[in-house]
Amino acid sequence: MKLTNWLPPLLVVLTLVGLWQIAASSGFMADTLGLEEFLVPSPSEIADVLWQDRSLILDNAGTTLVEIVAGFGLALLCGLAVGVALRSSDLIRRAGYPLVVASQTIPVIVIAPVLVVWFGYGIWPKLLVIALICFFPIAVNTLDGLRQTDPEAVKMMRSLDGSRLGTFRRVEVPTALPSIFTGARIAAAVAVIGAVFGEWAGSDKGLGHLILQDNAQLMTARMFASVFVLSLIAIALYALIGLLERVVVRWR
């Protein structure tokens, strides 16, 4: 990545963090919000807690990371399968697309406790919540990508006696790959939200669970530290998928 691409956002972030540090350490932020100073930690205090409690935070982060990766993988498989199925038939698309949209109308924070009741406090409720959030952008972008296939390219393949599977593999999939990766990047960014909701509904470990504990004990600095680690996980997954796209979609 070129220096000119990441330098401007880095400068913006550093400026905002600097202003936050000044406002929090001077007490201006706490006075403005009408709160006690310990409830408004500065970035330096958050960094101290992040280092001091690194074992606890990393242990819980590992649990959340496993949930995110597994849930994202489940959503990727389901999203690709549904996108291809919707593309395969007009009848399936007319019948199934409204159901795909309807899957996003149910608030995840409402369905998460139900999944805990059904599947217990293990990993499956978290995976299903993450998959439910990540599924939609993958499925919709897969369908949109497949629909962008050039009809003339399909006709040419048929004129060369290309099979339906061969046409799908050589023409439709390469056309849809950029859209599929776009959906995957969006899903990776929101997978963290699903993991936190799932852990809030019922869990004894994970960053979401740690945030709930710290909230009850007014340990605000460690709450911010957990949120920071969650953000790093989302950014890392987003960047990893972007890197994979550069390798796979070389012609873009």
C-alpha cells in the first residue's frame, strides 16, 4: 500500500487521540459530560490497562476471535450457496430473495437470547448470531456479482459447446469475485458486532463478557481497552480479506 493511502487517515486518528488525551487528562471531558474523572479515561490510561491486564484481555480475545472466524466461515458458506441458488433460477430468486431480506429484519439483540435458550451457553449461539449478521452482505453481493455476467460471454461459451458448469466456473465466477470480496469485507467488519451480542446474551468468556463485567464494576478503562482490541480484530480481518482479494482477483 502506498504511503499516500494510509498516511492521511493515520494523521487524523493521531490528531483525534491527541485531542482526546488533552480533554480527558485536563478534566474538560468529564466536566462537560458531568461525570467523575475515572469514568472518562484518557488514551494513556487505556494503554496502561491494556498492558497491565494483557493476559486477561488476550485470553478473552482468543475466545472471541475463534467465534468470529468460525461464524464468518459459516456465513461465507451459506451466503455463497444462497447467492448461487438465487442466480440459478428466476423462480428461486422470486421466492427466496424476500426471505433473505427478511432475515435481516429481526433484531439480533432479540434473537440472541432465544438462541441461547435453544442451544445453551456453548459456542453455537455465538456462531449463529455472527452468521446471521454476516450472511446478508455475502449473499446479496454474490447474487449481484453473478448477475453482472456479460450475456455475450455466456453465448460464446455455449457456441463452443461449453457446459453449464464450465460456463459458471470460467465466466460467471470470475465476474462475481470482486462483488463477493466486497460482501466478505463488509461481513468481516460487522462480525465483531455479532460476537459481542452473542456473548452478551450468554457467555462466561470473551471480550463481550469481559465488557459486561467491567461495566458492572465501573472499570471504564478496561472496557475501552476491550473495545480497542475488538476494533483491531475487525480491522485485521478486513485487511486480510483485502489482501486475499489482491492475490485472487489479479485482473482488477
